[in-house]
Amino acid sequence: MGFKKKVFFVEEYDFVIIGAGSAGLPAAVYAARFRMKTLVIGDIVGGTIINTHIVENWPGIVSISGWDLMEQLKEHVKANDVEIVNEKVIAVEKNSGGFLVKTKKSEYKAKTVLFATGTTRKKLGVPGEAEYENKGVSYCAVCDGALFKNKVVGVIGGSDSAAKEALFLSEHASKVYIIYRGEQIRPEPVNGERVKKNPKIELLTKKNVAQVFGEKFVKGVKFKEGGSLALDGVFVEIGATPNSQLAKALGVVVDKKDEIIIDVNSKTNVLGVFAAGDVANRHFKQAITGAAEGVIAAFSAYEFINNEDAMKQ
């Protein structure tokens, strides 16, 4: 008696969006409007903006939390009957007719693919950082700030994100230091003004953290220049690394920062592959600019699918 071979069914989509954040979700809304069969796959539904305390630069909304903004975007996607799958993509391969997108659980066929995979927070890489992670060392003020009520904390970094982290932490901590290796921090002017006016925040410039020290929990940091600073918490905000590994494995070209190179139409060098958001090589990175790139990518994918000559290449 023979056994029938089990047939593994792979569902096919016009447009598979890898990444479910502020670039991927708006792309899904527009893809649905273009009547493309679309799927969104993301291991963090909502993306990194869900860890942002207050968003004040999304047009039409004066002030909203990152979490609430993403909840609204998710509802908008679902209202357009687009499925969001909470899985991690492990590989994207070229195949006949398009691409095969693989997760640990499933495989999906796609005529076109959008990489909206965002970034991963950089770490200091100094002694004590890993040892005291979740014991005073954090990479998310919104997640952990409330644990440091009336405590002294330090934010390491000099970007706009660092300034916003410090402003949020000042709502809980008794004292917030911004520790930066450069001569002056580089926030948006409005946040720079808020930092200067906040009596709880103090800037420590030209300081490089060499070590995080403590006992059971963080007790402070030591500097390469000498000396130390007593702290109850250390919040690291020194930039991020593009999550472009999957795209590179597919042959997509990246720049020296590992950001995916795209043109004005969000196209990469690989036909049928697009990119948007923080993973792409745009100088000015904001949630709204990522959303725009995602929307443009959806339209470019629509044009590509409806171009018979392009689909045959």
C-alpha cells in the first residue's frame, strides 16, 4: 500500500511587505487601494516607533504616542482587508515568477517585495553593558523609564532621539544627564530648546563611556577621559544598524552604512524589489518620510506588475 506525497501549498501574493512599521503599514494601505493582493510580515508589529513616547510631527495629529499611532495604522491596514502576519522572515529567494519569502513557519510567493525592515539599536560594546542589561542598562526609555522614578539616570548619545529620551525620562527621574562624545548635541531645534529649559537635564559633552559598573544593579559609568559618574540607570541611544541582511543576500546593493540604495521610486537594483523607511539610504529619516517611501514603493510595485515586459525579465 503506497502513501500519497503531501502537497505543500504556498499562497501567492502580488506584494509582500517585510516589516510592519511606519513604512510598511502605509505601503499596505496603498497596495490594497491598487487592488494588489498584499501581505505584511513583521516580527515587531508596529515597528520601533511603538517605543516613542510622543510623536508631534505626524501631519494632522498634533500629539500622539508612537504606540497609539501604530494602532491606528494597523486598524487602517485591517480595514483594507490586508493580513498582518507576526513572524520573522528568515530568507527571501528569487524564483520563477518572482520571489519566495520564508519564515520558520511558512513560505509565501510574491511577485514583488518591499523591504521595510527598519534598524536595530546599536550597543556601546563596553565592559559591563551586557552584564547589566535589564539591571539598569536600557535601550528604551518609554519601556523602562517609569522604573527610575526619583532616580539619577544618564542618556548616552547626542541625536534628536537622545534628547527626546532625556525629556521623557525627566518626567520620572530626579536628574538626567545627557552624555555625548562630541562638543554639542544635535537634536531638532525644538527639542534642543526643551532640553536647555529643563532644570532636571544636564549636558556632559566630550565624554566617552568606557565602562558600566555596579553591583547587583548599575551604579554608574567610567569615562575614557578619566573619572566616573554615579547613575542608577543608563539609557543607550547611539544610533542604529540597518536590517538589510535579507536584502543583501538577495543581491540588493547597499551603501557603506549597509543602507539599501533606492531611487526616487523606492526601487532597488533588483527588479521587483523595493525598500522604504530607516533601512533605506535617505539622509532625513522620519516616520512620515518612511511612510511616503512605502507608498511610492506600492505604486512602483503596481506599475511593475502591470508591465508585462518587466515581469518577464
